[in-house]
Amino acid sequence: MSGAATQPALPPDPHPAAVIGLVADTVLERRAGRRWWIAFLLAGLVTLGFLGCVTWLLVAGIGIYGNNTTVVWGFPIANYVWWIGIGNAGTLISALLLLTRQPWRAAINRFAEAMTLFAASIAGLFPILHLGRPYRAYWLAPYPNSMELWPQWRSALVWDFAAIATYLIFSFLFWYLGLIPDLATLRDRARSRGARLAYGVLAFGWRGSARHWQRHDAVYRAMAALAVPLVVSVHSVVGLDFAASLMPGWQESIFPPYFVVGALFSGFAMVVTLAVILRWGLGLQALITDRHFDAMGKIILAAAWVMGLSYLTEWFMAWYGGDSAERGVLRFEFGGPYAPLYAAMLACNLLAPQLLWWRRLRTNLPVILGVAVLVNIGMWLERILTIWNTLSHGYLPSMRRVFQPTLWDWLTLATSFGVFACLFLCFVRLLPAVAMHDVNKQRHEQGGAA
């Protein structure tokens, strides 16, 4: 770790205008290429598919999903937990790397924070789709009312509403604050009057003076310090959705930190995936270097070991506690109808990241991309099996049923990726995907240190 830390995060470049030109020209000068249009059209078609799934849900009702009287939480809640985990990780990654002054943060923080906004927005849709009566979604809002009929404060859905709303507002402000200097750069470089006006309004009169930078950096670091406990609390609330129940396999105090680590794990894997795609699609090889993948690979590897320790703790406590229902759920995990999926989850989350012990593999883009994709598959399996294994094997044998997903379950999950891709493609065409001023500031600090 110490040897890697001494390497420059970016190749030396004597003039910061080269970085600004590389990133800003993607937005202002270059026309959208064939690859972008093909990707955007495909993502748009898949997004239409998602709208079709939602429309049919409103017409036919929640019965189109595989939820039954026992497994009342199915794909919608698992998808919510998975997407919100990815969303939580973006701001957490950016804030932690800023506070710890990691030199490689500058090239990835902008699109990691954008990933947060898009993933958290998609996550917020799934509890609403799960309600059965989405037009009553406003009942989830934690507002006071004299009749005291709603919100139901003992309901996990109300906790989730408050957590998602708070997190989305804060993440947007944190992302936008870091974006302001780059918006001013786009304003100054834009050729058309409309672009200058649009970026000028969004830049709020930024001039790059010493006074502006001093206030910007002070507020930015203060918000980063606030972001870390906020993210931890938000995903802890998601973990308490399960831990606050009395179901075997769920009533565990390890769930809040376990869910936070899982969010960081899947979030870093998604950042790696996006970094590989942006590096290839936008030609950012000079900014997103092997150094970045090396550092992110180490974090994924460390998170995999923490996840393994969490699994071992969960298994040990189920056995050591001596509760027959807890032991029954543990036996069901390894020997029930979901056992092949459980084994696949362990392979994706624990075995696949072990390839990242070697730097040669961490900096091999196909290898680290494959590991990142497997980690996200494994984390989705972990979310869905957390629901299935407990609800399919509760206290009463007469209530035990196996979940059978329907075509609409799979379609809703698959088409949600189209919504994410469509939003992300619009982002990279309209706004700088890399924080230009952060990269140049980091280069200047490296030059001064040298």
C-alpha cells in the first residue's frame, strides 16, 4: 500500500488546459458519436420497457409479481436494497476519499456521485411499486396529522422514505457543490449563447477567485464530514428494516454494519464498471489510469474479507445461540431449494475477489471488470436470499412456501438497468464526467510535493 501511494495518480502534464480540454470538449465540442447514439437508443428502448412494466402493474395489480402470502417481500424490496446500496456507496466513496486526501479520488468522484443520484432515485421507485396501491405513496411521507392514522411509524416503509429523501437531497447538494467550478469552465468555453447562458445560470456567478475557492473548499469538506455518518445511518436504517423484526435469520444486531459494508462493496464494484466504460467510451486513459483500478481493487478485496467475516459471524451466532428456528434457517440456507443460489452468492462475493491479490490482475481491465460484475451479481443474490431464506422458512411449518419469480419480476429488474443507463448517458453528454478542477488541483499538489 505504501509503495503504491507514492506513485502519481495521474501522468505528469505541464499544462492544466490539457485536462480541461480533454473533459470539456466531450461536452462542448465533440458531437455524439455512433457508439453513444446506439447505447442511448438501446437504453431508451429498455427504459420504455420499464415504463411498460410499471403501467401493467398499475393495470393488473401487484399479483403480476411472485409475492405470496408467506414471502410478502420479493423482487421489489430486494431490488430496492440492492439499488440503494449502490447509491449509498457513491457519496460515501467520494466523501471518505476526500477526508483521507486520497490522490486518486479526483478522477472518479464526479461520476461516482452521479451514480449515487441515479441509483438512489431508481431504488426509491421499488417500495412504491411494492405497495400495491402506488397512488397512496404519499402515506409514507413522515408528516404530522391529527388523526394519527398515517404515517405508521412502526412500518419500515416510513423509515425508508425518510432515509431516501434525506439522502437524495444531501447527495444532490454535495454533487452540485463540487460541480460548480466546472460549470463555470463550461460557461467560459461554450461558443453558443444558449450554452453560455445555461451553464452561467448553473454556475451561480463563479469566478474562481481566492475568496470563492476558500469558501467552496471549507463548505465542501464540511459536507464530506457530514456525509459519512449520514450514509452510515441511511443504510443502517435499511438493515433495521430486517433486524427490527422477530423473524429467524433477521433479528440480528450485525445487520446495520453488515448492510453498510455490503453497500460499499457493491458500490465500489459499480464504480469500477463505470470507470472501465468511461475510460473506453470517452478516451480518458490519461485520467483514469491503472493506479485507480489498483486502488479500487484493493478496497474490493478488503471488503470481500469483511463480508466473509460477516457471513461467518452470522453462521456462528445462529449455531451458538441454540435457537432451533435460527438453526433451521441456517440449515435451509445450505440445504434448501435456494442452496445453489446461496453457493453462487458465496462464490461471487468471496472467491471471485481473491483474484485481486495480484497487482497484475488488478490492473488488467477485463479481469477487474469481470470481478466487479460478479460482485454485483453476488450482492443482488445476497439481498434476495436474505428475504427468501427467512420468509420461506419461518416459525410455522404450515406457512413455509418457496418463492417463484414471474416474468414480470425479471422484466422489472432488467429494465431498471435501462433507466440507469439512459440517465448516465445523458449525464456524460451534458456535464463533465471527471472533476476537471479537482484533477488539476491534485496535479498541482503533486508537482509541489515533488
